[in-house]
Amino acid sequence: MSLKAFFTYFVKKVDRLITDIATLSRYLVLVTVTANFLLAFTRYVLRMPNMWFFFVSTWSMGLLCLLGAAYTLRTGGHIYIDILYLKVRSQTVRQVLDYLALASVLICSVVLLYVASSAAWYSTLINEADETYVLIKPPIWWYKWFLVVSVVLLIVESLYLLLRRKWGD
């Protein structure tokens, strides 16, 4: 099996995982909306705000952004610098801009992976909790691992898109 065939097979499996995560994220939207509704209801109607609803709302929205990054990259939903991209008529220059955009995503993701993985590991070791929610202090070490996983998926997807452009598939 060639390197190209192996990488294509591997990325197809990762693409399936990304699609499944995107499907599950649809349900996370319901969790976020429900938490926001309950937060507003308890705060403004019952006059007894509940910090758990705020916590769930904030962190589920963060999870949506993290888990949706690779899917958005795969579907071409990320924003390009349209001012530059739309003014360029040459297909070759547009391809160079595509390479530069994907390379910048890849480089930033690798740096972020390095920083995030050490932060997640340290956070796990100390069983870090969120001190801003003084009364409940929920653990947040698990949340930092979502960043690591989402960045790994983003790296694989950007590598695949770069190599697909190179291989012409």
C-alpha cells in the first residue's frame, strides 16, 4: 500500500469521525439553547439565577466551536480573505492562496497542539476546577482535552486538504 493510499484511507476514517461529531454537535445545540432558556427563566422569572445553567451554556458553546472546526474546514466554511481572493483572476494565484491558507492553519494548529496538550496534561494532573464559579467549582481538566482532540482533527484535515491539492484528487 502506498503512502498516498494509506493516508487517503486514514483520512476517510477521520472524515467519518468528523461527520459523526458534527452530527452529535447538532444535539449539543439543543443543550446550549435549553441551558440559555433555563438560565434566563431562572434569572428573570424566578429571580433565582442558577450558575449551573450558565456553566453548561458557556462550555457547551465552546465545545460546539471546538468540535466544529475540522468539519468547517472540510466543507470550506472558513472565511478566506475575500478582498484578496475575489480580486485575483488567475487560478494559479488562487491555488497559491489556498496553499498559504491551509499551511497557516496547519502551522497554527501544530503550535496550538503543543501548547494545549501540555496545558491539558497539567490540568489533569492537578484536577483543575473553574474558580470563577465560586459556589460550584466544576472540574475543567476534561474540557482542555477537547481542544487537543479538535486540534488533532484540524491538523489531519488540513494535511489531507494540502496533499489532495498536491496529488490532484
